[in-house]
Amino acid sequence: MPLKAVLFDMDGVIVDTEPLHRKAYNKMFDDLGIQVSDELYESFTGYSTKKVSKTLIEKYDLKYNIDELNTWKRKYFKQYFDNDLDFDLLPGVRNLIQNYFENGLKLVLASSASMNTINWVFEKFELNHYFCGKISGDTLNESKPHPEIFILAAEIANEKKEDCLVIEDSTNGILAAHSAEIFCVAYKSEHSKNQNYDKADLVISDYSDIEFAKISKYF
């Protein structure tokens, strides 16, 4: 069957908000008076803010609820988002999005980020008109590596799973796509460290390698 829809992760695939998230989380950790190891922090990759907050509350016995921590962290994130002059789309991703769009593919954003963050990114870089749908992991019952988000994204595209492609950069996202039984391209870049690509169907480091004419041979 031909490729008909592409399901994009956002962080580490379209933009690299990780440095902004890390600064925001570290500021919140300082406020809370907790020390989070690099190993624990890296395990959060692909998690929604809600799931990170839940994990922190349980691990450190914090006297705050999930919504309070989410609001706390997002306040700092927005400050960094608005003021970081180096924040931009990842190399080649705009050309890839345009290439898919011009070839008639349906594009759906399936990200663990909050819808606020998704909308900030899409408005800043004028991406809305390319996508037929956007999903935030914060609105779902399960986080990656659970396949819920990609199953729903395929439904939003109104296409069969075997006609869809996922582009991911994190272990949790790749596992989610694998569990959903959707072909997964892992984007390996300097921004995605200590991630496992074993369950990906294809691993690339340059988006020109998966332009429509090249990726179509897998479908």
C-alpha cells in the first residue's frame, strides 16, 4: 500500500526544545530543593509534562499536585521560549514537511508536549497549514512508550496504520510506534543522546534521506 500519512513527533524532530525544557525543569528543581540525576532526567525523554510531574511527586514525596508543577515548569519554559535567540527549526525539517505536503501526504503532529507548547511552536514557525491534526500527550490517558498517541494519530489522518509513517527521535517514541505496528523512522542527531534505535525500521541523520521519492520504496 502507498504511503498516505506521516505522524511527526515534535521535540527532537521538528524543533529542539530540550535545552529550554532542561533549563525550565532545573529552575523548578532548584525552587523545590530537589536534586535530579542526569540518569533520571534522561529517562523522562518522550514523557509528557504531566507524567514527569507525577513521577517527581511520587519519587520525592512532594506536597504539590500535578497541575501545580505543570504550571510552575511551563512558566519558566515560556520565558526561555520567548527569549532564546538561537531557537529554530531543526535543519532540513521545513523542506521535508513541504515535500510531503506537496506530494499529498496527510501530516499529523503526535507529541508528548503540552498543546500550549505545540501551538507556540506552530505559530512561531508558521506550520499550521501543513498539518491536518495535532495531538498533545497531555490530553491522553497514556504516555509514550504506550502506542495510544500514534493509534489516535492514524485515526485522525483517517488512514490505515500500514499506510502511515512515524518520525521519532526518542526510545519511548520509537517503542510507541513499534507497539502501534506503524513503520518508524528514527531521526538520530546531536540533540538526541543515549536513545535506543533498535526497534526503528530505519535510522537516518539527514532528512533529505526520507523525502517522498526515497521513503516511498518502503511502502
